[in-house]
Amino acid sequence: MSNITIFTDGSSRGNPGPGGYGAIVSDGKQVAELGGREANITNNRMELAGLIAALDHISKKSLTGEIEAHLDSQYVMRGVQHWLAGWQKNGWKTKAKQDVLNRDHCEKLAALLDGKKIEWKHVGGHVGIPGNERVDEIALELIHHDIKPGDNEREWEAAGRIRDDGRHRPGGQGAKYRNDLGNGG
């Protein structure tokens, strides 16, 4: 059983507007960079999408171990630590009996969190933390791609972005965050 480190971030230009998310998953042997985008989305949905992508990657790759999750979103941190269990128990209603916003993402997140041991770490955004800076860079890079109305989310786990030798895509910030994730370099 190994330790897994993740960083996630989401962003939108306008709220709603074009959005993107970025995620990094490291199991000490490999580092995966993940991302996606949508044409007309809120920042909070992109923040949730980043965490969903990271946890889904862990599940699909059958990675096991304790997870250390680094996020800069207070919304997502409060959601997973304080609100999610209550929302589920109350049929996806808030204390005020209103429908939970982003319910579909929250339901996916609840399913992905089941059975996982996660240490949640809030990190400041844009304060020079290498992993956080990289996921922000991924999210922004995807926002600025040519997104047309009606485009659906596009997964970004492409060849050359995941390697077992600790290298990352050309032009990326891999060297800056590899040491932070404990992957040498």
C-alpha cells in the first residue's frame, strides 16, 4: 500500500463562462496530469470536477493507499468535510430544505470517496505551491482552448502526459512539482 498525493483546481472565466479543471495524481512511481473543460460552467463545478477526475483516476488505475488531497477551494473543502454526509442523509437537500447545487457532481464525489482514507489539506491559491500552481496552469490552459457553445467536457489524460519516468509534457512545470510530490528530480 502506497501513499497517493493529489492536487486539484478548477477555474472559469465569467461565472458562468468557459471553464477548466486540472488535477495531479502521484503514487510515488507515476505522476498523472488530468484536465477537462466545459464551454459554459461555474467555478464551483470546475473545482468539483477536478477532485472527481483525480479520485476517478485513482479508482480506474486501482491505486491503493492513503490519499493526501491538496485543494485551494474552500467550497470543496467544506463540502467534503462538513456538508456531503448531511446532504446525502437529507436526500440531497440543504438545511434550508433547498436542492443542493451541483448535486450530480456531489453524488459522483460521494461515490468516489466511499472507502477511501483521505487527509484533506487546504492550500492557498497563487502562493507558489508547485503542485497547486501546476493544476491552475492546466485549468487555465484548457479554458483558453477554442471552446464553442455546446462543447462537452473533454478529458485531457492524453499520451505523453503520464509517464513512469517522472518526466512530463514539454513546456510543463513538471520539474517544479516533482520534488514537492516526492518523485525525485
